[in-house]
Amino acid sequence: MMGHWLQAFISDLQDRSLWLWGAAVLTALALVLLLLRSEQPVTSRDAEELRGPDKPDGFVINATYRSFDSEGRLSARISSPRGEQFDDDKRVTMESPRGLLLEKDSRAPWHLAAERGEYYLNAERLTLNSNVRIRHETRERGEALLKTERLVVDNRKRIVHTDAPVTIINESSLTRTTGMKGWIDERVLELESQVDGYYYSR
Amino acid sequence: FDLDSDNPIRIESKSARLDDKAGTATYTGNVRVTQGEARLEAQRIVLTRKEGELDSLDATGEPATYEQPETPDAPALYAEGNRIHYAAGEGLIVFERNALIRQAGDRFRGNRISYDLEKRVVTATSADDDDEDRVEMTIQPGKNRDNN
């Protein structure tokens, strides 16, 4: 009796383990399929979106680029929430670039801002576009604000220049011109044409 | 020009050079400075600022000219010179080299003429280094001048 019962139990076990093995294999297969399916499309779509339509060679989130003068002091710093790098011409396109230029002697700061920018790493040249603002402050003359739509900042030659209309505002004057060139360290601006300035008494 | 006036001083020119460290602005090419009706025209004007305020104007031209319209208490004035210097603090305009001032028919000519903007007084002098140089004055006999 006992033997019969035992044999029944063992064969029942064998049946059950076959079944268990079958279920395990099926489950594993389903998992692998799921993984494969979720792996392939999501990675390519996310990557494309992260990389952006211009297909840069690389991109940096919260990018900051610094350059230093011959004495090792910070001379310029440019940052952007997103910089897209293109290796062929060592160019970085920037969203909402914010820049800081420091005058050589007085270390007085020039603060730059724009909606878009393009930075050529080797040449240390930054082109700013759209809603370009330069704020400059000195002890002697207080704050001055310069507004234009296009500006090239050449940090190697330490000059800024544009052919666009420019407006310069400080506490007691407002000047408009078209075309301008500026020497950062000498703090000199040459206004190239159609100069129209107003001086207000305080 | 009246620095206390609410009227801003306007400067127009072909080009300009702003030197922040030196506190100067040099305007070049058909330069015109206006405040209300007063007008200064020249080929080149150097404007100097002190503590952010206009301190002096130095105009040169062939000639540089200055015009001031008639006001309730003063007749219109026309003046010229190869150089015009305006010192804000002193309220004085000085015309040099071929200087000429015309006002209400009166005429002053000399190497150097200064005009006091407040007192409306004209002072003309000849060149120190040129004995031949003379000051010329032509005063129109005015109707309400004293009759003796």
C-alpha cells in the first residue's frame, strides 16, 4: 500500500517538476522578449531627442568655458544651459549664453548676455545673437548698458565689434549709433556711423 | 547751453570715439550740438565729463558756429571761430581764431572773443603775438540808448 502511494507521489512530482520547468522557461523567454522590445526603440528615440536636431558631435548641459590670460588670471568665462559641440570647426553653439569679460588692469567686469551664441574654441571668438546685452560697471562712471542684436567678442584680440545698430545707456546719457568697435581693456568704443547722443543733467 | 535745464543736450555726428577712462567723447564729421533752439556746429567736438556730468565742449571747424535764438531778455546771437570752447562751470563760451559775434546789429571781430552766457557780456581781445591784429567793434546806435 505504502509503496503504491510512494510511487504515485514520485510520478506526481515528476509531472509537476516538468510543468514547473516548462513555466520557468516560458517566463524567461517572455522577460528576454520584453527587454529586447523595451531596449531598442526607447534608446534611439531618447538619444535623438537628447542630441538635438542639429546632430552635434557632443553636447554639454550647463556648459562653462573659461580662458585665462598670460598671468594665469581669468580673462573670460562663458556659460550656457546647453552647448552643442561640432568637432570639424571646433565650434560650440549655445542657448542663452552668459559671459563675463574681465579688464586686464582694473579687473572691471563686462557682463554679456544673449539668446543665442556661437563660440569658436580655438579662436576664442564668441558671436552673440538676438537681444544682446552688455553691462559694464566702473567706480568712476557707474553702470553702462549696451544693447544690440549682433555682437562678436574676440577675446584673443580683446575687442568687440558689430555692424548692427547699438544703443548705449548710462546714468546721464543715451547714445545710438550703427556699427561699433570696442577695446575691452582700454575701455574705448568707436561708434562708426549715424551717432545720435543725448546728455541729461542730473 | 544750460546744464540746469530739463532740456537734454543732443549731439549728432558721423562717428564718435568714447574713451571711458579719459572721460572724453570725441565726435567727428558734421557735428551738431543742440539744446532747445541753441545750436553749435563744427567738424569735430571733444566733450569732457566729470563725475558723469558734462564739463566742457571743445569744437573746431572752418569755422565752427554757434547760434542762440532770441529770448525774452536777449536778442538772437550768432558767433563763429575756428575754435569754440565752452566751459560748463564758468558759463562762458570762448571763440578763437577769426572769431566773430553778431547780436542785434552789433558786431565784434577779433582773435579771441568770450561771451558770458549769464551776464550776456562780450569781451574781445587781439592776438598777443601779432601787433597788427586788431579788435573790431561795430555798435549800432540803439533807439533806447541814452540820448546825451
